[in-house]
Amino acid sequence: MDKLDKEILREIQKDGRLQLSKLAEILNRPRTTVATRLARLEGEKIVTSYRQ
């Protein structure tokens, strides 16, 4: 897990219902990059659920 993964986790911990496009905007990264990283985190069971 690198810095970007940690940034993604930090932001979704603040708001689990955050839209992917907004998350990418906050992180100043392409939407596809954030989507790929988030999918990997879910696949590795690091992210198991989302809460508001």
C-alpha cells in the first residue's frame, strides 16, 4: 500500500458515499487511476464496506 492508497482510504473514511469523480478531484488524480486503486483495495479486502 502506497501513499495514494492511504489517501484514498482516508477520504472514503471521511465519506463512504463520496462519488468516484469527486474523490478523484479531491486527490487530483485521474478518475480511472482512482477507480483501479479502489477496486484493488476492495479485491484485497482492505475495503469491505462503505458507510455514510
